[in-house]
Amino acid sequence: MSTQRTAVVTGASSGIGEATARALAAEGFRVVCAARRIERIEVLAAEIDGLAVRLDVTDAESVAAFAAQVEAVHVLVNNAGGAFGSDPVETADPDQWAAMYDVNVLGLLRVTQALLPALRASGDGLIVNIGSTAGRWAYEKGGGYTAAKHATRVVTETLRLELNGEPIRVSEVAPGMVHTPEFALVRFDGDQAAADAVYAGVPDPLVAEDVADAVSWIATRPAHVNIDELVIKPRAQAAVHKVHRIPS
């Protein structure tokens, strides 16, 4: 019988999810790469000797079908998420807020519920939720995303309380400014100039591999060690509103 541990990573088709899948595979995990874009995760899974399974965390039927294909789970990384729009509260689109809550919070809920039996059965389970510094501090024009990520944080804390005494650890990794190819581009509806402006002049923002390194470190701690939360920001970012930028 194989003693290899299995990790599930949602949103593994790009960015932090893809980097996390690679990092966990490098630590010896068999990684189940989960995302909507099956062609991307099939390539990734082939490269890291993992398994690609299509998953839409906003669709209950998709989550149920996914869970049916995954038998053993030792680590679950709830990474699927995203930000949509950057309007002030006064003019914000409620549909965008609903979409952010659906993927960042309800998606996390659906997948966690579906995989908890397997995590429990493993005898040494770990849930790592990818949060954000937006789940700790508010900022202008980010109300919908900060609300969703605050909810992610509270769900994580609640789950840790409810699972106390069981063989499951619960952690949150909360990154600050991470420069990935898609996050800001999606937020600004494909406006490359607006996406680039987020990182303009910032020396060395975090990259996806920095966050993945934190997740893999948590996943390789001894079973009795729970890392409640890990907040990671680049040196240039002292706070959400305080970022050092080099003038162009």
C-alpha cells in the first residue's frame, strides 16, 4: 500500500494554485490539480505526476462529482478565488459582489464540506485556505473583495473551533501584493493598463512561488503543529495603503 500523501489544490490552472501544486509535488505529495480549465491542469498534472480533475467550486454538482473521484485526501488547499471590479460602495455592482462571495466563500464551503470525510479518514488532515490581507484591512474601492476575504478568514477560524479534537489542522495564508499574470487583469475586466498600474514602481512584489512556499512549509509541519495564520507581504508593502514605489 502506498504511503504517499495526497493534496488537493483548487484553482490550480494558474498563479498561486499552479505554483502550490508544483511546490507540494516537490515535497512528495501526489497532487490532485482542480480547476475549470481542464486543458491547463492536464498539462500541469502531467508535468508533476499528479491528477487533473475538472472542478467549478461555484457549482454544487461539479463539487460532488469531483469529490466522488478523489478517494484519499490529506491536504486541501482552498485557493480558488478572485476579485471582480474596483468600484466604490456607492456604485458597486451587486452581481460582482455576489460572484466574489460565491467563489471565495461559498466555493470554499462546498469543497470543504465535500472533502471533510476524506480528510477525517486520513488520520492527519490539513486545510489551508488562501485568504488575503484584504481579509484584515479595508481599502477604498475594494469593499466587495475585502468583505469576501474577511468572510474567508472567519470561516477558517470557525472551522478550526468546530474541528478541535479531530485529526485535522486548519490554516490560512494571507498574502499581500502578489504579482500574478491574471489576478489584476481579471479584476479590471481585461484592462492591461489598469492591471499594470497596480504594480507600477513596486520593487519586487511577491510572486506566486512565494505563497506556494508558505503553503508547502505549513503542509510539512509535524501533525501536532497548527499554523493558524500566515500573513505575507513584500518588503515594499508596509500596509495595504502604504506601498513603496520607485518613481518612473
